[in-house]
Amino acid sequence: MKRRAEIGRRQFLRYGAVGGAMGVAGRALGGWEAEAAAKPAKAAASALALEEATIDGLQAQIAAGTLSSRRLTQAYLDRIASLDRRGPSLRSVIETNPDALAIADGLDAERKTKGARGPLHGIPILLKDNLDTADRMTTTAGSLALAGSIPLRDSFVAQRLREAGAVLLGKANLSEWANIRSSHSSSGWSGRGGQCRNPYALDRNPCGSSSGSGSAVSANLCAAAIGTETDGSIVCPSTANGLVGIKPTLGLVSRAGIIPIAHSQDTAGPMTRTVRDAGILLAAIAGPDPRDPATAEAGRAPKDYLSSLDENGLRGARIGVARKYFGFHAGVDKVMEAALAEMKKRGAELIDPADIPHTGEYDETELTVLLYELKADLNAYLASLGPKAPVRTLADVIAFNEAHAKDEMPYFGQDLFIKAQEKGPLTDLAYVEALARNRRLAALEGIDAVMAQHKLDAIVAPTGGPAWMTDLVDGDHFGGGLSTPPAVAGYPHVTVPAGYVFGLPVGLSFVGRAWSEPVLIKLAYAFEQGTHARRAPRLLPSADLAAS
């Protein structure tokens, strides 16, 4: 989630609230393996150069014998130690997995005897610290109230990543409780992790709530990461940190084992440096899960998203321009106009304007729904932790924060927690009516309506503005951007780097109907390949005011 209301209420609503070249004699390379191995591996001397490394590129180095999962994992751990713990002190990683190297060893051995499981075999991935892992790492949503908490089983996402052969490298910092505790919070701050920083300008905010996932991936502290979103928490830290982020259709990725805000909007998704890597990661974590009834239709979704990648994917596409989301920042508008020109150059037909109806009409009722569901869903999650759980209800968490205010509330309080605690059950008419109204206005009469009217393949708008200065006194200073309609509707949202304002990244959003991830990924990939806008961060102390 993110936060903060009409730039207070509307602001916080938007964001708060991862044989042969393989060394196996006589075994033919599979499709993804052949493609990775066909890419030239870097020379051994630069085999551990991690900056901007892609999943395919890392697999190619492993296939060529110049790299192993253990060496790769150790290299990322070393980079975390030097950049996250010391040096610029990004504070993007709350804890590293004490078993990461042992897991990597096991996957290296398995590769030699059985071959690789797939494109994520041996690849280190960070998880946001609200995804359960039943191992020696804790899962706390950044809160000291859950310090030491180890869930009884993996989240579905963690389970799927383990099955895919990924190395769970550690837990990423986040806006505590996914930014639903206070309406005056600073994104990226948590009691356990402190204030996460933006690697493009260290005095700037990484946005949230998947702040650590965004900062860490951008600074090349991992191959990729998983974030979660209720409204903006994948796409905002992605745009602020120059990343590709995918907020999937609600139900494509299971919510089981994720510390919740609201079941009607929560979802996990990939945060990566390239669209291709995002597609690889999304395929790994998507699918039906008996623990989450919302995923019943996920089995009909694509099993992979790489077949959607087409450099000419914009040709003939009908793209609607949501102009109501422009105009909040002149520099962002300049980047967006260049992006629109690029899409048109690459064969897209722009319908301009194609605004989403009812924008802004459900901000207050969105908050109503989130507060009701927060109380119900968080109480259910805490109860699932078993008798050793340090806190068992939202009321316990509120009491813990009051008792430990010096550590937990040094800069901002917990007004949203208190408001949620005051809510009744999910049978209350106020909740039932608000939920129905929100879904109708955001989906049927919103995104669906404008897409049907203009026969659109997608809607585009700026994802957000350049990162603001971190402000622990007054909280976030979010400017604008597109996240609420797809978040409330439960529809997919893909953001891709589009350009820079004073050296600070700005992303372009692609939004569509439910289950349209293949279309959005195709469009985002074509735009990415035409622009190659992402530039690695330089860990500058502040924004580059001399940059164009």
C-alpha cells in the first residue's frame, strides 16, 4: 500500500497500502537453456560482474562453466555487505538467508546430476519481508512486534520459487506493515530495517511499500525480487527505482502466506530490471492454490510469458492515453510525450484521450474497504502463526507499538491501525456496499468501459513522478500517477522505465482488463526494446540537477 490523504487521503490510498554446455554429458539443452547458452558468456575475469546481469545472462555463464550458483550467491551476499550494510547503506535488505550458500551448493550438485529445473535454477531472489518462509529467516512485515516469528509453512510464492530452483537470498525491507499503519508514514521505513534509500539519489525515497525490493534490485543486490501490492506498492517502487514491475490480476498469484492488508486487492508480483526477467519470475509464482480460492481461474492463465515477448509488439496495437493522470509534473509530461511518440513510431495507434471513467470517485470507499479487511485479514493471519506467535491480534500489535513507541513510532504513529480496530465484521453494510461500489466503478464502469468503447489493447499513463526527498517529519510527498483503478478493480498493471527527470527514473504504465498479462507484457517489452531507457543507479548523494 502507499498512502496519504487528497494528496493526504488520495496520496496514501495510492501506495501502501520475486549434457553439453550445462556439464551434463549427453543431455540436450531445453528451449530456455539453449537460448541462454547461445548468448555469449562473459570472460572468466568478469564472470562476477553483477551490474545489470539478467537471468538469461547468469544462466549462460553457468552453462559455460564460468560461474556456479554458490559463487553467484556469495557475490550477491558480498555486494549486500558492501553496499547495503556499509558504504551508501541502502538498508534495502532486512536479513539474509543463513542457508543461502548451502541451498546454492545443493542446486549446483543437482544441476550436475539431473540438469537444471528451469530458468530460475540457482538464481538468487529476494522476498519482501511480508512473505512467509518456514526456514531460519523471520517474517515480520518490518515490525518489531513480529521479531522472531517463523511461520509454520512457506507462502505459496516462496514454495513455488523453491520448486523452480531459486535461491531465497533474504528478506527485503519495506514500509512497515506494507504502509497501512499510518497516514503520515515515510515509505521504506520499518522498525526492523530503518529507512531504505533510493540508489539513484540517497536522500530520495524509494517509494513503497515494496521499497527494499525496488532498491535492492535496482542496485544489483540480487537477480530479482518479489514485491506485494494493495495499491501501488509494486509499481511505485518500480518506477522510483527504474525497474519493471508487474502487479498481476487478483487471483493469478496466491495470497496464501502473505501478511495481509486486504484480500480484495492484495497480490504479489515480480520486480526486475528487464521485462523478460519479469516474465520468467511471474511464470514461476503464478498458478492455482487450494489455500486461496481467488486462484481458481489461475490454471487457465499462460504457463509462461516469454512467448509474449515481441520487439514488434506495439505494431497495430490500440493504446488509450489516460490524460487525467498527466499534468502533475512538467518533467514527467516531457518523458511521457517522448514515450507516446516512440509507441506511435513503433506502429501503435494512440487514442488520445481515453480517460478512465469515475477516477477519484472511490478513494474514500477504497479506504473503508481496506480498513475493514485489514482487521479481519490480519487477525486471521496472526492466528495462523500458532501458539508461539508474539502477537495474535491487531489489538495486540497496537498495544505493542504503544509499549515500544520509542522504537516503533519515533516519527509517525498508527492512526490507520486504530481506525481499522474500530471497524466491525465484514457483514457490516458499510463494508459490503463500499466493496460492491468500488468494484463496479473501477472495473465494469471504469477500465472495462473505456477499453470497450475504444477497442483498446491497453491504457497508458505515467506510473508516478520522480522520487521525492525522504521526510521523516512530514512523511511522503507523492505527486501523482496511475495505480488506483487497476488496484481496486483487481486488474493487471505493468510499469517499465521510460526516462529520467534530473537523473531520477520515471516509468510508463500499461493497464488492461483482467488476465491480460500476456498483452501488457508484449507491449511493455516492445517499448523497452525500442527505448532501453533503464540506466544503472550511481549511488549519488542527491539528485543530479545537471542531468536532462
